[in-house]
Amino acid sequence: MADLLKETALTPDQLDYVDRFSRAANALLDLINDILDLSKIEAGHVDLETIPFDLCELLESTTELLGTRAHAKGLELVAHVAPEVPAWVEGDPTRLRQILINLLGNAIKFTDPGGEVIVSGQLTEAGELKLRVKDTGIGMDADQLRHALEPFRRVVTEGREAQGTGLGLPLTKALAEANRAAFAISS
């Protein structure tokens, strides 16, 4: 409804209020979807697709999606896939994108201006695809990481306030574990 309202003649103040309303509504929708997804995973009822998709295209489109946020913060956001990784893989591209958005979003949130966030793909010695998100952010120690993977737990690091619901990383972990079993590399 907010998007429809934006198409009408609005004053700058009204447009600002509609934008705020839209962002709040999207945040609530994201929260509800995360809770539902986590509940489905815990109940063993998550449905994963196994379809062929272009890994490079998925990484590029995901970084484009988050590029504005990274650029606004003065960060470099890079996607790199090693040449030995086949262009096409099989798995659930929607869930993989959800995982990457959560990880890249956190990396952007906790990396200071002037830093970088890199998502990379490479093959392990066993021939498995390994995706990695690396950043120049503040990082977490082992205890903080353990707590960050617990639902509804938020970790405070180096004087920064806890942000979010505490569902992003637990959901990401559960999706990654579920997706791992349904993922394959095509030649």
C-alpha cells in the first residue's frame, strides 16, 4: 500500500513518512518470514529446490542488491569465483541468496567505512563448493560467535549496540546446513 501511495502527489514530508512506513513494514515482514523459516527448519518441514543455476550470476546479482548499502557506507563490496568453479551448480538458489544476504548484510553492518566485504567461491580439495564471506569488520571471538548462533541472542561488540532480532545468523546456519545436503556441482 505504501508503494501505491508513493505514486500519488505527495509533499516531501509526506513522502518521507511513507518511506519510513514502507521500511518499517518491510522490516516486520522480514522478521515474520525469518520466524516462519526457522520454525519450518526446526520442524523438519523446509522445502529446498534442487535446480541448476548460474552461481556467478547469483553472486553478482546479490552483491548488486546490497551494493547501494555498501557504497553509502564507503565500503568496497566484491564477488569473486575461482576459475575452477563450474558456472552452473545445482541447489536452491533462493535459499542460497537468503543466506548470502544475511551474511553480507551483517558484514556491511559491522564493517567501518573504508573497509571491504568479499564473497568468494572456490572448490575444496574434495571437490566441494565453498562459499565464504570475509570482511574487514570488527569480528567476534569464539564465545560471541557461539551466542550469535543462538536464536534471539544479539551480540554486542566493542561498544556497539546490539541490532536486529537475533534471528539472522541462526536462520543462516540452519539454512546452510539444510542446503548443504541438497547442493551439487555440475560440470
